[in-house]
Amino acid sequence: MYPLQTRGNARRTAAHMRGSMKKRVGILTAGGDCPGLNAAIRGAAKGLYQRMGGDVEIVGIRNGFAGLIQGDYMEMQEGDFSNLLTRGGTILGTRRTPFKKMLVVEEDGVHKVQAMLANYRAMGLSALLCMGGNGTHKTARLLSEEGLNIIGLPKTIDNDIWGTDVTFGFHTAVDIATEVVDRIHTTAYSHHRVMLIELMGNKAGWLTLYSGIAGGADTILIPEMPYQIENVLNAIESRNKRGKHFSIIAVAEGAFDVDESRMKRKEWMALRRQCGCTRAAERIAGQVEEALGFETRVAVPGHIQRGGTPSAYDRILATEFGTYAAQLVESDQYGVTVALRNNLVVSNPLAEVAGRTKYVTADCDLIQVARRMGVCLG
Ligand code: F6P
């Protein structure tokens, strides 16, 4: 027996839906929250009701894959999808259920994949929309390969999902991070300081690159381009000589230097711990103070970057993705994830997307722009 906690009326509805043209669509949001999730839920629901009217039922699964494992869900009505466009976070709740643990039976003895398959069937679902980032897409592919009708919707402030030009949540985070960089400027120039802003992005530096360019950062450091501290110091000194007695450094939380790039992450993190400084920005601030004697400060906006209402851009993108997913459900196209390519909403096979990360490349447009602007990239 799998732990199906039937909080809705799954058995009745499953029987009721069988043999009819009706569809019962589950929606879940997994991984870190981001602005635009509610807009995407709303877009999917309104799209489904528009296309299928009374022939569709929507089930909200709570807290991502954890809810699917536990059978924790709610029957949703049309009215539940009103007033969502501007709301941050996710009304369904979310949780990180790491992909690498999906096949591991832990202390509770639950076989997670079997539980998800059993609960999907017990809920009487015809399809499941999985909104999430890279981890979510891996689990989505797994469920799809197990025979479930899965559609992914790519969300993350990291913008690192392969096959889509952009994910929803990203541009809101860029707007927030840019405002942080803007506001830090005034203190930096008034106090003649080197100010470091550590932005989210452990593996991919898109958010730091975009907001660094938008906010006019003098140095931008991202995980894809290991830095040499000497280059960072030279850039500060060179500005100083030109009468600019302050510098703004936008650094991704996952940035590391050239020496560290020769080690495994675990190894350099252990070394940083020994030195009592694990944070990328604080480490660099210490090196700058020691080498140049400049007063430095570090600002870490953290989860503020993921909080609050989505920007107009993200509301539109999330609505486009949601309504496109509804269209895919109506035409029974599963095993795919929605994407934006060259300004067109399309879908990619989950099998192609899952397990691949979209990194910043040295030849991408914005890196070229940074170089043309004389921004130090480390
Ligand atoms: O994946 C989105 C993200 O915000 C990353 O940029 C960041 O490294 C991570 O999530 C933080 O995770 P958590 O919210 O679990 O602390």
C-alpha cells in the first residue's frame, strides 16, 4: 500500500472520469519558488477551461513531488484561479525533493516512484503539469518514462534550463537584483568603497550577468568563468587611477577562482571553511582589503531576489507557457516541456532537456557586450 491520503474524492472522480472524454489534470510546483508560478497556474487553468469547458477537472497537488508521493492534493474550482496573476510564490506550496533521492528508500520505507505512480492513478489523473527547474525536469522525465502523461513548465530565477531562451521568474529576479546594484552605487561612490553584491546562482551566472550589465557593475564574476583575483584587483586599481574611487562587483554565489577550478567543489569548500570564509563575495572582499587597503562591504539580497510580484514580462511569459501547456493537454502531447525559442513558444522532449544545464558561454551576446564595455570578468 502506498500512502495515499485521499483528501479529495479521488476514487469517486476516477470512476466518474473513466470512459468519458473528460480530462483530469494535476498541477504541481516543485523546487525553489519564483515569481510567475501563480501566473502560470492561472494561465494553465484558464487555458484548460477555455478549451475544454466542463470536460476538464483540475487537481492541485501540494508541495511539489512530496504531495504526489503522499497523495496530498486538493480539488480545484474555476474560482480558485482568480486573483493570481500578481501573486508571488505558489498557492500550491513547493518543496525540494532532490532527484537523487527519488530512487532511494529512506527511513519511512516509502518507494517514492511507486508511490507517485500509484497516487497519479488513484487520483484519476489524465495528465500532470510539473512546474519547476532542473531537478523537477529530471523527475518529470522519470515519471514520463514510467508511462505518465507529463508536461513540464520551466521556471527558475537561474534561467539555466536547457532548450528555452528564458524561464519564468528570471526577469523579475533580474529587475530586483538590478535595483540592488543601482542602490549600492550611491553608498559605493559616497564612501569611496569597493562594494560586492552576491547574487543567486550556484552553477549558472545568468542572473549576475544580466543584473550586472543592467546595473553597470564594474566587475562581474560568474561560476562559468573562474576568476583570477589579480585581474579583479587590477580592475579596481585601474578605476582608482582614473579618478573613480569606488567599484561595484557583482558576484554569483557559486563563483570560484582559477585555483579552485582545478579542484572538486567539495575540496575548495573545505578549504574555504578552514579559512572561515565560505561566501564568494566575502572571500573576495577580504582579498581586496588585504591587497589594496580599500574599504569593502558585502551585500547579499538572498531570497529577496525570488520574492514578491512577478514583473510584466514574467506575467506574460508565465501566461504564455500556461496556456500553451493547456493546448498540449487538449491535444494529448506529453513527455515534453514548454519553451521559448526565438520568441516562439514551442515544446521540447523531456528526454532532451532533463539532466542538461544551460550555462553562460564565453561567446554569448552579453559576455561580448561586457567585454566591449570594459567590464572585468575576472
Ligand atoms: O534555484 C533557485 C535558487 O534561488 C538558486 O539561485 C539558489 O542557489 C537556490 O535556489 C537557493 O535555494 P534555497 O531556497 O533552497 O535556499
